[in-house]
Amino acid sequence: MLTAVARAVHREEPPPWVLDDTLAFELAGDDAPLIKRRIREELSPEALLSFTRWVAVRARLPEDMVEAAAAQGVRQYVILGAGLDSFAYRRTDLLAQIRVFEVDQPASQAWKRQRLEELGIHPPGNLTFAPIDFETQTLRERLVAAGFDFAAPAVFSWIGVTMYLTVDAIRSTLATIAACAPGTRVVLTYNQPPSALSDLAREVETTIRRFADESGEPFVSLFVPSQIEELLREVGFNEITHFGPEEAVRTYFAGRSDVRFGGAQRLIAATVMARNI
Ligand SMILES: C[S@@+](CC[C@H](N)C(=O)[O-])C[C@H]1O[C@@H](n2cnc3c(N)ncnc32)[C@H](O)[C@@H]1O
């Protein structure tokens, strides 16, 4: 709910927006106005902009990757820990070409489906909901049950989730993706430990961590860029691309000297390469 509200608050800035998530506020439900008020009160104006813009960036980058992949013939997109991600209900242009899998905790998924129903939004026919607990179930098993084609490439996004999971669950999930067809790409976020944070990052991180603690979802796993890269390489990924504050400004806010990101959370993308036989 918090990140959906952040995507909605991003739309209160003057356009152009990094992401035009028209559904975010409604999807977040009855608590959305309260959450919006709280983030406005509990973050300084600079920290609020840093947070809401970053949440927009981390949702946009995967959509750009899916668009590029679809143009090259990729036909599967897996959204891990989808939460209130609205890609499948907004990007009808891409939905005509690709099959989407929303993979999430059963409770989160049930809540979202109820919310979609209340809003009169019908899930498209080529969207499949696949329930999972990353800690106790394997992604492979859940995707097989959902009809995912392991012989064909896909894009996987895993946004705003790894910090809630143990390293074992992260490794096992990444290993499943790394075993997918060559050309498969993954993009994920990870949160950095406090020792790696700037003042702005620390302010954002402290407040967001408080929200997470309050909802009973404490942060468990934190990485610096070299550690997450090592984990990705260990399970077999190549072509690893780091994407943090600098890349976010260059890609989505070119020429904007007023835009600053703390960098408490970063993105990283990687590719499954053809295996040597
Ligand atoms: C902060 S939300 C991010 C949602 C969405 N990706 C976004 O960026 O707005 C975290 C998501 O991770 C999911 N999640 C957390 N722990 C999980 C677990 N053990 N198994 C499956 N999903 C989990 C939650 O259900 C929730 O949808």
C-alpha cells in the first residue's frame, strides 16, 4: 500500500512523470489517504520526493525492459512480489503480446484481487496469479503449476521484496530464474546496510523501515552492490548492470539538477546467457 501511494504521490508533481500509475491510489484502498498524510508528515519535502520518485523509477525500469524484450519476441513477464503493481491492468499495449504472471504471498494476492473486483477492474485473460511464500516454497514449483514455459525466455521483476527475505530464499529464487531459457532477464531491488547510506538515504530508510516494522514485515537482508552482484554471479547470471541514483537521474530525469536520490535502495539487472555444452 505504501509504495502504491508513493506512485500516486509522484503524479502530484508537475508532469512529465516517470510512471503514470493511474490506478495506484485507488488500488491502495481505504488506508491510502492516511498513508499519504503520514509520509507527508514523517518525511522532509526532499526525502519525500526522493522516495516517491525512486518508487516510480523502480516500477518504470522493469516496464521498459519488458517493452524492449517484447519487441525482440519475449512473450513472458513474471512479476515477483507483485503487491499492487498495476502493469497488467494498465499496459494493454504490451498485454496483447505477452503473458504475465503475478507471483505473491497468498494474502497479498487475495487482498489485491478483492480490491480489483471492488474497483470493477477485470484481470486480463493472459494474466495468471501464482501464490507463493518465497521462504517455504520454490519458485520453480509455483511457476510450473502456473503454466510458465521454462523453455522460452522471460523477464522477471522483483521490486521491493528482497529486503524482507532471508538470503537462502533470495538465492534459491534467483537460482530458479538463472535456470530459465537463455536471454531471460531479471531486475530486482536490494536495500543497502546503514553503514553505506548518505544522510538523505538514512532519513528515507529510517522512515520506511518504521512503516515496514509497524506492518510486521521487518527488513531482513541488506546488501552492498558488490555483494548482490556476487550472489547473482554465484547462481549463474551474466551481463550484470547496476542502476542507482546516478543512472536514475541520467535515464529518467536528464538535465534536472534538482533531482536527488538517497540510494538506500538500488536496482540491479542481470541476464541468463546461453550455456556452453
Ligand atoms: C513492498 S511490497 C512491493 C510490492 C510491489 N512489487 C511494489 O513495488 O510496489 C512487498 C511485496 O513482497 C511480498 N512478499 C514479502 N514477503 C514475501 C514472501 N515471503 N513470499 C512471497 N511474497 C512476499 C509482499 O506480499 C508484497 O507484495
